Amino acid sequence: MSILQSTLQGLWLPLVTPFRDGALDETSLRRLVRHYAGEPVDGFVLAATTGEGLTLDVGEVETLVGICTGELKALAREMPVLLGASGSHTAKLVKSLERTSAWPIDGYLIACPYYTRPSQDGLFAHFTALAEAATHPILIYNIPYRTGVNMENDTMVRLAAHDRIVGAKDCCADPAQTFDLLRERPEDFAVLTGEDAQYFAALTCGANGAILASAHIETRRFAHIRNLIIEEDLPGALTAWRAIADLPRLLFAEPSPSAIKHWLWRTDLIDSPEVRLPMMPVSESLARRVDQEIGDTKAQAVA
């Protein structure tokens, strides 16, 4: 069992990538890492969807990884780090894995090939080729409403037999498929939900944890829900979930991570809510809603 396999559980944060004036905001990035290193976060995912990975060049991604892992080392905080990767050209992606093999990461989160919509055999061959080339373990990212192709459970289970394919981020958006995957997977194959709105349901069905963009906000409350489920306090977990279930709806009311960045900016964790095209900042109406929720949250904390 790899080190990553033993840590693929709990609450993982797909860290936003802060920008300012078109460039990577290294000051805000260091502030973010230090802040969440002090929260009940079990791992970071860098340069993935929430991190606007497709807008980053190779140098920026390397800087992102170096700053994040450097800050964690300075804090003596042991936390695994996954690097997001994606692409529809298998050979090109293989070269990317080879180029990053010496980087201080613990594994990759790799999305299914987008737009090309390969067959199940194509998906199997694609991820097998990546696993053979990779020096770090791989977590498969199945998100068909973004990529246009759904990895079926039979294919996922076949791939789980490879030593370097250790789990999946499940965003299939089909509760029945998720339930069956959790029932059919090998015992050492981790499944982390990536559907923020399905966090409670996935955990109660046996998911090992979650990779949640919403956990940038109310991090401790999201972690507490899982702890209650582990303690078999299902009524308590349900009560805690009901109290924050509307938060993902707010944060995903417009394309993510714009609302999350707006919240982090308003609470001084990042110096700018800037996103990169084709992403757009939050609309004025959503900004008002987020600001109102921030105010309500602060008032509740004081009370």
C-alpha cells in the first residue's frame, strides 16, 4: 500500500489559485496555505478545477507546488498534496507526468479525457498508459458533465487493480452509480466524493471522504459532520449537515470558484477575487448574497 492510499480519507481541499493583476499572487497563496494548514484539512489538491488549473502555465504550476509544499514543510505540517492533471492526448499527458515526476507531490488527480468521449476500452487504455508512466499514485476524476464521458463502474474496478491507481474522485452525479461503486470497489480503493451538495449522502453510503470546494468556507463544520458519522451519531450529523447544506448552493450559484474567491477576498484571506478568462467575477447580485451570508456568519459567531 502506498503512503497516499493510507491517507486518502477525510476532508480534502481543492485549493483556489489566487491571482492579482494577471499574475499568480504568491503572498495570498502563502496566507491560504498557512490558514488551511491550521484547519482540519487532510490533504490539498492543487491546479485542478477549483484551482483554475487549465489557465496556468507550466511555470506557474511548478511555483504553486513549490510554495504550497514549502509552507507545509516550514510549518512541520504533514499533509499529502495531489496535483491536478487532464488532457485528451494520452502521449502528451504522459510527458507531463514525466516532467513533474520529481516534484514534491504525493500523487495526481487526473480527469477523464474531455471532449473526445472515448469508449470504456479507450478510458481503460488511457489510464493504464498513465499509470505505467507515472512515478506517483493516481486518483481518477470522473466528472462526466464536464468531460462528456462517464467512466462506468466496471472500468473503474478494472483500473483499480493497477498498483498506481489508488482511488477516485467521484462526481458522476448519479447516486445509484456512486452507491454501486462503493459496494463493488476493492477494499483498498478509496472513493472521495467531489459533489459538495452530496457530501452527507456520500459519507453515509461509505465514501472515504470528500474533495470539497465549499470547504474553503466553514471548514471545521464540514469536518465535524464526517467525525459525527464516524462516531455513528447519524442524527447529529444530519442536523449539522442541514445547518450548512445551503452553502454549496450559494457558492455554486455561478461558475466556481468565483463566489469562493469573493468570500475569501471579503474575509481577507486573499488580496483579490480575480479569476482568469473565460471565468468571470461574480455578478453584483451574487456578490450581495455572499456578502450578506458573510455578515450573518460573523453575527452568529459573535452570538
